[in-house]
Amino acid sequence: MCGIVGYVGNKQAAPILLNGLEKLEYRGYDSAGLAVRDCEKEVEVVKAKGRLKILAEKTNGGNAMVGTCGIGHTRWATHGEPSEENAHPHCSDDGNVVGVHNGIIENYQELRDKLVRNGYQFYSSTDTEVAIKLVDYYYKKYLGTPVDALNHAMVRIRGSYALAVMFHDYPGEIYVARKDSPMIIGVENEESYLASDVPAILEYTRNVYYIGNMEIGRLQKGNVTFYNLDGDEIEKPLTEIGWDAEAAEKAGYEHFMMKEIHEQPKAVADTIHSVVKEGKIELAEVGLSEEEIRDISQIYIVACGSAYHVGVVAQYVMEDLAKIPVRVELASEFRYRRPLLDKKGLVIVISQSGETADSLAALREAKEMGVKTLAVVNVIGSSIAREADNVFYTLAGPEIAVATTKAYSTQLIASYILSIQFALVRNEITEEEAQSLLTEMQTLPDKIEKIIEDKERLQWFAAKQASAKDIFFIGRGIDYAISLEGSLKMKEISYIHSEAYAAGELKHGTISLIEDGTLVIGVLTQQELYEKTVSNMVECKSRGAYLMGLTTYGNYNIEDTADFVTYIPKTDVHFSASLAVVPLQLMGYYVSVAKGLDVDKPRNLAKSVTVE
């Protein structure tokens, strides 16, 4: 959730660090700081509470800090309130070790007590200060190298972390260590970079190393050395990132979210074309054989947030097409309820970043139980991608806005493709039926484009809802799954209380919340459930609700019931989520804009939730 950047080279470090932190603002933060040094100088640390611009002003855009080696951090408060004292970087008592940290150290109180007994004093409320001083303690106790100190500290620390530290005795070097929190390391000529996410360093290099769990890295100018927990050197492959820096910029849009909404047709098309060749699905790169597909007894879809909503859609589609029982699980609950998994089952973990802490933990739980795993992720080389048995990469490209749009849409495509292939291999549909579904699926990019082009009416309507206190989304079947995502989009960026309900559940309590003027959005893309949902909308209207309908072209009689209606092109009912979600994304966006909010960086939220 926090952001880390680091640089070692021949240029001034601070402006590069600030630029990298700016690229990571979407991750969410409440304070920021830099630590920079030259070989012959002490480390200079500058920290600030609030937005990066405050830190930039304090350092004159980084130009007031002289040094070619440094680390930077944006903090999301966990242990200790947002403040300058709690902001990173943190230092040992004598300044011997300076470092930043992402993650949560679960036994920090135990470690803090140990350090206090050994004469250390603490100025902050953070678990990070404990980690930095623990590294300093072992460095001095064993009179060893930074790698030795980090090894000893890593053995004692419980929890998750990505650590980046500088040692007084090793100028021009940064040492890193990782367990369960994301970190990448880039190299280019005589320069080395580190970051907690790709966009921070794309401007400077596309050649990166992925440091593994319980590994250590030593960064020097243009050179990186890796070590295992025993301190032995290990080799790591260099990977080229396919994204370019321009893809991570706004490209003229006011917000990243709107840019990414407009990128959905291309992202959807790219994901389809990655596995659909000459009218046939090819999952060779995914790694699932037909024999393995035929042997699946049960599917467990595990995810968080919007990815969980993809799983709810996938449950309807997979069960209907492939006739395989599907359970959708919240990753944050999966391992704590001690799930009973069929050994012949398949666990599908869906995550944009591939670093979601709860989803990663669920993946590991499934693997420990001997169940085959498949990851649907957007980031090549991410932790979930590396650890899963099989991987389906979505091709959304970099997604910067906290509220996901194109990643969600490409995850839907992955679920459709898997559903069709599973159904075909298991003889639940014919070749002709599969071909018909694939042909229709390939029309989705153009249909999404059409919806986006006709967004002005939605903008007008959304602006009128800026003062709403409560919004309810209702639907049945796949329309209920669509409502879940529409409600999340609304609440996370507009801060309006919104809920999604299966329309048939209204009479079981929820309808008591309807008051005069309450906006109720009915999603009606499933023709066989259309009349039942209309009836539920009428029930709400009779209690004073203001109604919006979202349906396909042709269902014009809804205008007799709803106060406002928006239409989407017709498609196969299995694919309706791909079209219906777009107006709901636009609704959330335009309501947020009308309220003057920070669309891309909503309060209290982060792009990648890398801690529990």
C-alpha cells in the first residue's frame, strides 16, 4: 500500500526519488520522506506530513538535497498516526542505519521491548523504526556485513515487509530485503533503481529484477547482487517490462480513471487476442491441459474487491456453460475458516497487481493443501503469478487509478474464455456453440466503445446525484453481480453510501431503507429476469424512490417505470457484465467529479492492498 523508491547512480537522487513517488501516489499515503547521501557526507533525511507537494516544497523539488544515492517513501499509517515523526525514512539512534519499509511487522512490540532492554530509544510509534533498529542491533552485535545484519533481522521479524536500507559504512549502496510485500529492482547503464511498483521507474528503465521472498539485494551503480537467507549469492534473471512510461501518463485526460475507462476496448481486445487464435482458444501459455480441465471436480474463485465481483459473474457463467460447481470466496476469509477443498478442485485467484496480501495467502493455503492453482493477474512476475501453478495474464497494461476499470474488464474476459474452454473440453457445448460465443465476445470492444462515446447523458444525470445520501443498486443473476461492482465504484470515489442487493431480497428488510428521493438503480440485462426486477423497482418507486434503469436496447417499456434510463447494446447474456459495468463506472466517475473530489486517489484507499 505504501510506496518505496530508491536510486544509486551518477545523478542527483532526490528529484528522481520525488518523481518516482509521484508515480506511486495512486497507492495511497498520508506522509512522505526522503533520505539522500553523497559518499563523503552524512545521510540527510527530510519528511513531511500530507501530500508530496509539501515534501517537494521543503526540498525545492529535491534540488536542496545533494547526493547520488537515496531512498524515498510514501506512508500509509498502520502503526502510529499520520505525522512527520512517524513518516519514513527512519534511523537508528546514531544514524548508522537509515531505511524505509512497506508491510506490517506483527511482533514489533516484542522486538521493541528487546531493543529497549539493549539501550535503544524510540521517537515514533511505528513498527518500521523497530525494524531499522533491529538491523542496526545485529549489524553491531556480530560485526558483520549489511547482508549478515539483514539475515539475522529477517529471521526474527514476523509479518510482511519490503525493506530498503542504507548503512553509514557502505556509501553508494542500498540494501533491500523482501517477504510478501512487492518490490522490483531496475538497472540501466551505470544506474540502479528500486520501487514497490513498476510505474515508479518506467521512465528510467524497463529492465528489472524480481526479488523473491526471503531474499536480499545489494544495489550499486548499475549493478545488483542477490543473496539468499544464508548469505550465499544467487542468480536472478533480468526481465524486460512491456509497458512504456507514456502508458502510465494521463495522455490528456483530466484523470487516470477516465483515461483507463477509454482504454477498455483495447485492453479487452488485447486480452482476447492473446489466447484466441484463428477462432480457437489456445491455453498453452496458461498451462492447463485438456486432461486437467476434464478432471476438475470443483472450482474455487478467490479474490478481493472488484476481482471478487468478477468471480461472482464467473460463477454464473461457468456453472451455466461448463456445468462445474463454483464457489466464490473472499480472500480475506478463505484461510481463516479452514476451507475444505477437493483435491481434484481448481483454485482460481484473481488479482490485478498479483501482490494482494489476502489473495497471496489464500493461494499459499491452497497449494499447501495440494490443490491445483490458477492465477488471473495483470502484472508479469508478480508474487501470485510466480507462485501459482498456472497463470492467465490479462493485458490491461498499467492501471493507475485506485478505482479499477480496465483491469476488471479484462478479468471478466479471462473468466469468459476459461468458461468456454472448460465447457468445450468437457463436452457441455459443441464446437459450433463455442465458435458462436467467441464470435460474439470479439464484438465487445466495439460495443464498449459505443457506450463510452454516448456518455454525455450519463454525465448530466450523474451531476444531479452529487447531493445523494444513499444509492441502492439492484439486479438478479448476473445483474446482481454487476450491481455489486457498480455500488463499489460509487462508494469508493464519491463517498456516497451505496449498497447492492439481489432484487428479490428487498422485501427481506432492505426496502425499509427507501425514502423519498432515494436513488435506486435497477440493472436489467437478463431477459428472463427482466419483468421480476421491474416489479422490484416498482415496489421501490411506490415508497418514494427515484429510479434509474440500465438495460439493453429494445427494452423501451422500462421508461414507463424509471425516471432515467441508459441503454447498452445487446450481447449474449453471459457477457452482459462487460457492457453494463461501463455506464456504472462513468456514473461513479461523474458523481465524484461533480463533488470536486480526487477521483484517482480517494481517501483511505490504496491501489494494491499488500498488508492484511
